[in-house]
Amino acid sequence: MQDYLEKIDLRKVVRYTLFMFLTLMAQNMVFSQSRPFGVKPMLLPSAAAAVGMFEGATWGPLFSLVMGYFADMSFVEHRVFFLLLLPALSLLSAFMSQFFINRRFFAFMGIAFVALLITGLLQMLKTLAGDAWSLEMLKVVGLQTLVSLPPAALAYPLPARWSRE
């Protein structure tokens, strides 16, 4: 146990805790109040993808698991949605950046686009389970993904900088 505790970088834990706090605050206080084109932008899947991309397949999903726990507390319509989804997106991001893509900004935006699209589609399926099918659902998923891309760029700089230190 002593060896494991020596491997934990306390500065990294504090940094990512602050990053998680700022991300959750931005999602809950800023992006929940704005509704461009009638949809709310999502920042959480992009943050999970960023941390997974730069911290790997262990620390990325662990960060996303904790962030998903707190995100599910603030989204009343979800019980364990983000708790399960965000670590999976972080693991996917870590896998893709380890083997297939580089860790540059445009590659991150591609991963963030996929993460946001998966999040929107899974939210649509949850809604579809209780309602009838409508083509408007796909329109909302597309709009939410596109509206969430500019805020996704905010999730890139801090993990990218911290991974170089």
C-alpha cells in the first residue's frame, strides 16, 4: 500500500479535482442557462474525453467516474447515466489516443465530437423508451452536438498542458 501511495502525484490530483469542479460549475451554472437553438450545450463528455486522452486508460476513467457521480446528482432526470457513460467515453478516448490518433487539438475535437454524439444518441434512446419515435429527436441530437463543439474546446488546454509537465 505504501508503494501505491508514493506513485500518486498529489499535485495532479488537486489539479484535476479543480478541473472537475470548474467543469461541473460551468455545466450547471453557465451552460444550463443558455439555450442556443433550443438545446443545452454539454461540456462533460468533452472533459471526460480530454482527461482520457491525456491521462490514459487508468486515471482518465477514474476521473470520469467521480465526475459522472457528481454530474448525476445535478441532472435530476438521470440516475446513473453519466456515472456509466463518462468513464466509457474516457476509456474510448484513451484507447484512440494511445493507438490511432495523435494528441493534438483537431484530433481532440474529433474525439469530442464522437463523445458528444454518443451522449446525445444515448439520451435520445432513453427518451425514446418512454415516447414515440420522431425525426425531431435526431435533429435535437445533431443540434446539441454542434452547439456543444465550441465549449468542447474549453476542455482541451488544461489537460494538454498538465500532461507535458
